[in-house]
Amino acid sequence: MKNPLSLRPVHHGLTALILSAAACLAHAGTVTVYTALEEDEIKDYVAAAKKDMPDIDVKVLRLSTGDLGPRILAEAANPQHDVIWGWAVTNMLDPRVAALLEPYAAKGREALDAKYRAEDGKWFATTGYMAAFCVNTEVLKAKKLPVPRTWAELADPIYKGEVVMPNPVSSGTGYLQIAALLQGKGEEEGWKYLKTLDGNVAQYIKSGSRPCKAARSGEFGIGTSLAFAAMQSIEEGYPVEMVIPSDGAGYELEASGLMASSRNKADAQRFLDWTLSPSAAALYGKYKEIVTIPGTPQSKAAREAGLPEDLSTVLFPMDFAQSARDRETILSTWQKTIGR
């Protein structure tokens, strides 16, 4: 039987076009990414990745830090994604999650400081976030309240009903705040402090950024949140002051890794390489207070909000392995003694 394509002549230019299209299709691929990054930054990053890698279709599922883990573990027998992208390293260190990852030496990974990449090659972190108070200066002024500079001051009863915090069960920001306080004060004193602070807390909100938004709108005086939310609020003209608590500014790294089960490893690896590229690094400062890629300049918003260039001067030295080991116990204790 004759090949149907031989029944009629094809113009050489069209032949070349067909072959070119076929070549593109051969390299085209879909990469499914699970992430806890915020929606607005995801949109920017994916648009930039599409420009650099037009042949890759990046599909993203975004869940909060606390909700993403159960989703990944529920699918462990048949994972539906190729990459974990920008998820709290504390959660990534869960042995059940780590078992699903495959070591991959992404291009540019070697430039990162050792503390920003796993020894076994299963994850690396290009960005992170840190605790900060979003203080509405107009609300506090109207109520004749001083600006709290430390966690200790925040527990003063004068702030009763003025504080909103992220719920640590759902929010990575909420968990890092509590983990840093427990690591810094010790378990007994830490829980005693958290119960005292609870007396001032009006609400525990699911998201890490929303306490800042609640404070900047004037609904409450103080939101314990993340530094970027404060920086963004200041940049947008809200009457907010960013306070980095001098007695324990906990932080978290946002880690990425390759799923061992990935059905499209070549493109998944290309995507991970891209997250370390100059194109990606150029965007991180727009959304992040912590960028681990050497040479990335501090953003204007960070400078204007008063964030130190050398963050080591203000960050609490988190033990992420301990945070990971203690996570379930801490959250269980929090729910039983404080959660509401």
C-alpha cells in the first residue's frame, strides 16, 4: 500500500515547516508542579519560565504549606506531579516526603551555600521567608499603645485583642514563628509564653500573609506575619511599620526537588535548572525577603522597609531538622492547648 503522503507533491517550504513542527513536538512536554508559593508570584515566575522554555507547559497546583503535605502523602503510591517547588524545607525533610524525591544536581546549585542545599542532593532552596510584625501605626497611636519590638513585649496584656497570627497547622509562617520561639526559649518556657501570648490574640488566620493584611486595613493593630507582607504593605502606602523581633525572628527556606516518579524527568530537570537561572533570580527580589542565589541585589522595597542587607544579624538560627522532627508533636500540642 502506498504511503498516503506520496499521493500528492508537497512544497519543499511546507515540508521544512512540518519537520520543524514535528521537532518542536518531540521536545514539547508538560511538567506538573506542586507548590506553596503565593498566587501572584507563581503567575510571574511561570510567565518568565514560558519565555525561556516555550516548549514546556508548566501546570501548577498551589496549596498552603500545611495542606500540601497531606496531598503529597495521599498520592504517594501514585504521585501526580513531577516537581515540588518552593515548599517549606521543614516539610520537605519529612522522611515520608524525602523518600519520594530523587537526587538531582540542578545547574547553578553548586553556587548556593551548603546550608541552602541537601547533602544527598534531594532539594535546594533559592528563596525563603522570615517572621515580622506588621504594625498599624495609626491604630496603635489612636489607642495610645507603643510599637512592640520583641515577642516578649507582644505578650503584654495592653495588646489584648489587637494581635492576629497565622494558624501554624495550615501556615508555614505560623509554624516557623512557633518553632523558633520553642527552640529559643526551650519547650517549657516556650509553651508557657505561647499560652500567655494567646490571651492577646484575637484570631488565628489560615494564611501567613493575611494577618498583615488584617493589620494594614486597620481591623487589628498588629499582625505577626512575614517580612515580605510588611514590605509590600509599606510600598503600597499603608500605615504599616515592619518590626523584626529582636528576640527571635524565625525563618523558613523554600525548597524544590525532583520526584523520583516523574514521567517527564528531562523537562522537570530543565524547570528546576530554570529556578536557579538569572531570569528567575531577577524576579525573586520582587516577592522575597530571602534570596540565596549569590549576587542577587536587595530590593528597593526591602531597603525602604528597613530590612538589613545582612540578614544573619537578625535571623534566629533555625534548626530545620529539629523543626521537621518536632512538627507533628508541636502542632498536636498547639491544637490541644491553644487551637481555636
